[in-house]
Amino acid sequence: RIYILPTRQGLLFASVLLIMLTGSINYALGLGFVLTFLLFALALNAMIHTFRNLANLRVTGGRARPVFAGDTAHFLVHLDNAGDNERYAIGLTRDGTSTAFVDLPARSGVTGMAAVPASHRGILRPGRLTVFTRYPLGLYRAWSYLDLDLHCTVYPRPAFPALPLPP
């Protein structure tokens, strides 16, 4: 499932279009109508392209290297593009603070990395990851949630400085 909503810039763009339409109606400006509807058509095309940037991607989970407690675990996620169109600015995040962006050429795949802080030792699961895009104009944000079976081993942090060796 792909969800799509306008961004702040998209809402600002829509309000400017509404003001332009009101001004064109009020003053009977023919060229104002042309410009308003042309920009509206541009916004609709941007929505279609934002959705298509995420549609039909194949996402699989990769491996994660073991880390020490207090470090950051990096979970690999493989993104495959089976279509003929290139995909740009695909973001991968867990909590919205650290984001990795990748570009996917047509009929190929790349590997993205999701960073997750490892606060305590044991088995670390990243939880729900989010793949998203704002391409091409930033007026819309399309996203989808990933529930992959990923895990990473978190070892206890070594003591620093270490105890002196016996004589």
C-alpha cells in the first residue's frame, strides 16, 4: 500500500492556486484562468509521478553486522526496480531522524541502509521501516511501511579503559 498526502509546500501551492482562481474570477482575467489551470494540471501530474516513483518496487531485507551497545546498527534493505522508468530520491528511515536516499536505475537494484541506535545488548529488531519519496516537485509525500524480518546482534560494550593485565 502506498499512501500519499500533500506536504506543507503542497498546501501552500494549493492555497496560492485558490487565491489566483479567486482573483481571476473577480477581475475576469482570461490569462489568469489559463495560468491557474496550467499550474493545477502541473500539480496533478506531480501527484501521479510521486505515486509512480514508489509503485511496483520489490523490497527485501538484507543482513546487519553485529555492533556493540551504544553504537548504531545499519540494516541493509535491497530495493529492486523491475520497470523501465528510473526512480529518484527514494528515502529509507525508521524514525524520521536519520534518512538514507537512493536512486534506482531502470531494471536494476540498489541497497539502502536504515540506521537504528542500539541502546542495549541482545537481539535488536528495527521495527517498522518507512520507504518514502517527495520526487519530483516536493508537493506530495508518498510512503509505504515495511515490516521485514530483520535482526542484529548487539554485544555488550567492552570496558574502557580495560583492567591492567596481571604481572
